Amino acid sequence: MKNPSQQITLIQEELLQHADPEKAEFLPKYFKAVPGGYGEGDRFIGVKVPFQRKVAQKHYRDLSLDELEALLTQEVHEYRLTALFMLVLKFEKAKSAKDRKTLLDFYLNHLDFVNNWDLVDSSAPKILGAYLYDQDKSLLYDFAQSGQLWKQRTAIISTQYFIKKGHFDDTLQLADLLLDHPHDLIHKAVGWMLREVGEKDFDTAYTFLEKRYKQMPRTMLRYTIEKFEPEIRMGFLKGLI
């Protein structure tokens, strides 16, 4: 890890000024950063997300990738999330395909630090999903079959970008690959993406569910059907579809 520059130190100081000790004590439990939890070892200082976004908006233009790396590779969760907010802004404002590819490569090379669900959810659709929308998507299938929790969540959550564009095939295929996954973070992620498919195209989501809902983990099913009409939702929950 590189030594933080003066600007990185300034960003950290700004975040620390808004640190809340009570929130810092609560967040490790919320993000399972406890012994045996999926976020074990993560550190928190208790900064609210809206302020992190404000700091990111203020500084992202002036930060080099080396400086961004210094922030993204910190142990403190809020520093990493703020760095990802800045990376997303850089990607969205990139003026050339070459710049977008450079930022994508940076993201992929630092995925080890995108290691909790909020870090994945805040970055994967807006960087990886956006980049792969009109590209070969085999990387997402590699991630889905990697056996690595955060890469698997990255794979399915990245498709949120496709869903917003009306493209559902990859979400459905990845959902099939992850249907029997043992972890509830994947159950929730798959269910969330299927719910978004359903909001765009109810028939597509319904058809997908008809053949699979009885083998789906209950959490995945509940997330998927959350916004269905009550009688349809109860039909699925009671196994009557």
C-alpha cells in the first residue's frame, strides 16, 4: 500500500470530522465484521453515507489513480467506500473508451478491497455493468462460478445496469447459476435483481419463477416477489403456482 498523499490525508481528516463513535460501534455488527462474519476484520469510524458521497464529489476530479489506490487499500471501511464513490464518478465522467478501460482495469485489480455488500452494490453496476453492457460478458459467468462470495455478488449485481436498459438474459442465466448458493447475501442479491426484472417485465420474471421457485431459497423467493400483487405473492409462498 502506498503512503497516503497530503490530499488523501485531507480526505481522511474530513471523514474523521464526521465520525460518530456510536455508529462506529454499531456498524461492525450490521456488516458482520465480527469473528466468523463475512466482514470479519473490517474497521469502521461511523461516517454516514451521504457525507461520504459529498466528500467524493468534492475531491474525485483531482485524485490520481495512485492516490485513489492509497484510499481504497485502507483498512477503514468508510475510506474504501468513499474511494469507490470517487472511482464511479471518474468512470461516469470519463471522456474516452481508453480512460474507461483504464478505470475498469483499476477496479478489477482492486476487487480484493471491494469486500462487503455495500462496496459491491455501490460500484459493480456503475463500473463493471456499465462497461460490459455492450461487451462480452463471460467475466461475469467466471465470477459467478468462482466460489468467491464477493465476486459472485459482483456478478449478479453488475446486471442491474443491464436490467435498467431492458436486457434481462444475463440476469436470468446468472440467477440460474447461483440458485443453489448457500449464502444469504447471494439469495438477497439474486432476489433483488429478479425483483428488478419483474418491475420492468412482470411476465419474464413470472415465467422464470414458475419452473424454479420451489427450489429457490426462501429469502431469494421473498425478495423476488416482494412487489407482486398480494394474491400472486401468496400463491408462490404457498406453493400453489
